[in-house]
Amino acid sequence: MSSARIYKYLTKPEYVEDFLRGNLFCNPLQYYRKIENDGIQGDAFEGIASYEPFGGLLINNISQGNSFTLNEQRFESSLERKEIYVCCLSTELSLTIANRFGAIACIEITDVPKFCDLASQALPRGMIVPAVQSNPRIGHRVRYYTPNNPPGILWALPELIAISKRIDFAWQQEFRLVFGAKGSFEFETADNRISNSPKPLIADANSYPARCLTVGNISGICKIHSFNPNHNFELPTA
């Protein structure tokens, strides 16, 4: 939660009004694998940590004492069966981001700690936030990685997989609210596999229903930036 300001890009007037009234719609990780807007939005690897080294995937067979390389294959750690929810924002106010998203407006959050506290207090019963480096919190800057680099401990930590994306999406400079059902962030519980398909399996976006965090009127910690002269937005009264 170190970001001084965060920004929510929105594509419809009703989305702007809903957000300002404190209705934060959160979708399961699987939802964000849907490819939309000519590929600008949607990440087939959302909720998946992938390792694709140059020259193939080196396999060490400890029992037989030998090694071999699997060409054009990758190692995946997937949160496929995890009930984890995300609300996506950004750490940058950018016309480029707005244009790529097709946003008509952007809501600037001026008090990030308060915004995150309100979201935490609104969590549905049975939901928890990830503890990154032993610090449980709902708000996280997304970490970007290159899939040809060794994954390190990432593959074993669902909380890190949930806040990590491939470097292709670094232009979004994402900040996300993250929470999940109890057990979703337990150590070494991701599904691990070796794959040679061009992209991972498309998850069922309907596996878990969307969740709405109702945090109350947040107009006191918001500013509105409009990108469409046909839409004039005003902060709602408390």
C-alpha cells in the first residue's frame, strides 16, 4: 500500500457512479483470462506462474542421476482451483492506459491506506487477505516477471502468484485488491504441471461468482478525470 495514489479506469457511466458509491466489483482470477478488446485486456496466464527457459526445460532425474531437456515446454504453477478475487486498479494516471482500455473516466484514489482499510472491513465472511512477507493486506502492487527467468520460490506461494503477471502487461502498472477463501493462499498448494500448449487452458470464468465489496461513499477520497467530453461526472454527496 505504498502507492501515493491509485486509479480506477472505467468504461461506462454507470460503472463510474457505482464505484464512487463504494461498490467495488471483484472478479475471480479465472475471469481475467478472458481475452477482450482485441487482446488488450485479458491475460491467458492470469493466476499462473510460468517458466519457459530459452533452450528448453531442463529436467533433473534425481532417482536415475541424469538430466534431459524438454524443448518448447514450460513449467506452470496454477491457481486454477483457488477461489481468489481481484479488483484491478493502476498506480499511474495515463491517457495511454485510458485509450487502451477504452475508458471514459478514471477515478483517482487520494488516500490509499483508507481505501484499502475500507475494502478490508467489507470482506465477506470466510474471506481472507494474502500475507506477503508475513504482512497480511488486501492492496498490492503487481509484480512483473519474465517467464524465461527461474521462478525461484514463486511457484510455491499462491499469494505471490496472485499478484504477479508476465512482463507483457507491465504497461498497466497495476495495483490490485486481492482476497480469497480460507485455504486459498496455503503454501505449496498450486497445481503444478508441464505443458507444451501455446497457451494454458482457458479457465471457466463462472467457476466462482463475482463479489462486490460495499465500502460506502468514497467521494471524500476521490477525484474524477474524464476522458470523454460527452460525459461530465460529479462526486456524489455523502
